[in-house]
Amino acid sequence: MNRLFKVSLAALMALSLAACTADKPEEPAAAGSDTVKGTYTVEITGFDWGCGTTKAIVTLDNPLDSAAAENFTVTETKQATDWTAEGFPVVVSDFERKITGASLSDDGKTLTLDLYCNPNEGSPFLYTMATGYNTWCDPYYLTIALAEGAELTSGGVAVTTFEVATDIDITAQPTSIDQFKTASFKAEDGTSYNYLYFEPETKADTLFVWLHGAGEGGTEKTDPRVIALANRADQFANDAFQKKVGGAYVLEPQCPTFWLDETGDGSMTNEHGGSIYTESVVELINSFKEEKGCTKVVIAGDSNGGFMTMNLAINHPEVADAYIPVCEAYKDSYISDDEIAELAKLNIFFVFSLDDPTVDPTQYEQPTIARLQKAGAENLHVATTEHVIGYVDDEDPEHEYSGHWSWIYFENGDSVCNDDGINAWDWIADIVK
């Protein structure tokens, strides 16, 4: 091939390439529309006071170019107890939610709104005086809209219509306790339990049992996740507790009514101590212990669950290696001197606040502790506080809760023995090592 031909061929190829490049269309700009529609999910997070809807994640059919919290409004519609009305009726009400942040995915089609929560705002749970239980609000949904005067664009086009469907199944949303699994158990006496459980990454010898308070009980259809979301009992599956005790399985059974129920009528009227659930919950604990191959058991519980913790220590001391009654509701007058003598042989760590208005310490913990001390209890520890104080946010860093809520200290690993300063979690670690 001569040099002239080579030059000509190269020139033709260059012209051809240029023509192809000229014909190739430019990459289209992101599609825009004056109408943006979407659906949403939420995230639910546990706090010391309960749980709250902390995020709304909106999936859009057309992209937004930018987003700021002030461009949107969120209205929460849900069941709520009207604490200002006679009889505390349940009503459906609207609540304006405070948006603390807004962000977009790279393609502009996922909008995330951060929602403020506190002890009085944002919970998807309903507590009623009629039942005494926490349940999911029904209905519960968010209305997400553009704020008045908001100016948004989609692919450079001004958005004039912004519609997000309100439909949502609140019980099917991601939560901060998704590390737990749920299961059920039927005892020989016919009692059925739903329960939460946590399995550590590596096999553990320890089983930690948490017995919930009155508000987290319910019928067979009640979601057992209420146990961990309503009272922050997810902490026992978190790294801090797990590392402290050297790894543990966690079992959180849900009582079909109340642990204090001694007659089967579903009430908390208890005049003798004991419970219709004593034998069946022991059966569940032993079954789970055997299934997981655990050799050590620690039982703790708050309020109603503190009652059952004491009840098991009295009637089945062999079930656990240690008992931690928190704001426990087992009257001292129900405990005989012979039972005190046997309790004095156990490992027990009491936790309560001196200002508890629900379970008066002068009728419950304090006389029992005095009798145990007189009986020579060797591994008896007591952690008390004057009040129950906890962090909510930077504007409310020392929120005062009801004095009954001393479980907040134990669940956060902050319960410390009055006499020797040992932390309750460290005490557990010493028991199970």
C-alpha cells in the first residue's frame, strides 16, 4: 500500500468517525415532571421512654433536584389516648411531626425525612387504661406534603403536584430490634407464649431471661416485639451487654395477660403471691435452655416481670443462677420467714427508685431486703436512686421520668450497688464466668 493511499484512507476514516460522533445524540438530562408521586416506609427506633417513628423514606416516581426539611410537612394520624378527658377514651387524632433533616439519594428518587421524637411525640404504640397494654396504633399513617410556599424542581421543571400515598402497614416496618427473632411455645398445661429471642454470633453458655412489665403483655395475637420496643429491652442483644457478660442468648417471653394474674381472670389483683404462669414459664425457660445448650441462667424483670422474677426465686430457685428484680411488685407480706431463709442463699440484685409511685418500696423491696440481710444473705446487692433521670436530647438532657421506671438504669448498664459500687452487668458477668 503506497503512502498516498494510506493518507487518503486515514482521512476517510477520520471523516467517518467524525460523522458518527456528530450523529450520536447527547445523553438525555434527568427526566423531570411537574407532578411527583410516591409511596413511603418508615423506621421505628427504641428509646428509654419507648419507641418512635424516626424516619420516613419516600420512593418517588420522578426525581427531585434538591430537598430541605422546610419544604415538607408530615402529619401523623393515629389512635391515641385522650388523657385530658374523663375515662381516658381512645380517639383518632392528627399530630404535626417536626422534620429535623431531609436528604435525597443520588438519583433523586428516594427522599428521606428525619423525624423528631420525645416521650410525648412520635410513638406508633397505643397504651390504654382499658386494657393496660401497649399495642400498635390502628390506624397509623403519615401524610407527607409540600409546605406552603415550597419551591421544588424535578429535572429543572417546577413541581406543582406532590402526592405521597398514605397507606402503610406499621407493623411491617424496619425497627431497631430487628436483631431479635420471634417464636412461640405451648406448655403442657396449654399456656401459649409468643416470645422474642436473640442468638449471639458464637455459641454462648449463658441464657439471659427478661420478664417484661404489665404494658407489654397481651393475647396470642399481640406482637411480642412490643416487649423490646416499649421498654428498650433490646439493649441485652447489643454489643455493650453482650461483651460485658461474655455472650448470651436472650429470651423475652410475652405473658398472655399479666404475670401477677393468680386466678386466670386477666387481672392484676394478687392477694397471695404466685401466678397461674409460674409452671409454664419455667417450662419455657428450661426448654429454651436445653435447646441452646446453656449451662447458666440469669433471670431479670421489671414491675410485673419483677414480680415474676421474685416468684420464680421463691418457688423455683433451681431455675436460675441469679435473679434481678427491678421495681418488683411482689409484696413483702406475701413472703414467709422460711422463704426468706431460702432466698438468702441465692444471688439477688435489687434495682429500684426510692420515689416509685407505682410500687411503694416501703411495702415491697425495702422490708424484704431488710429481712434478707438479717437472714445473712451473702450475695445480696441493692441499687437505688432518688429519682429516675435520663437523656432525651440536648434541650432535655436530664428528663425526670416516673420513679417507677428504674428499668432505664438497668437496661443501660447504669445500675450500681449502693454498698460496694459493683455494676449490675459486671455482677452478672461474675456469676456466669
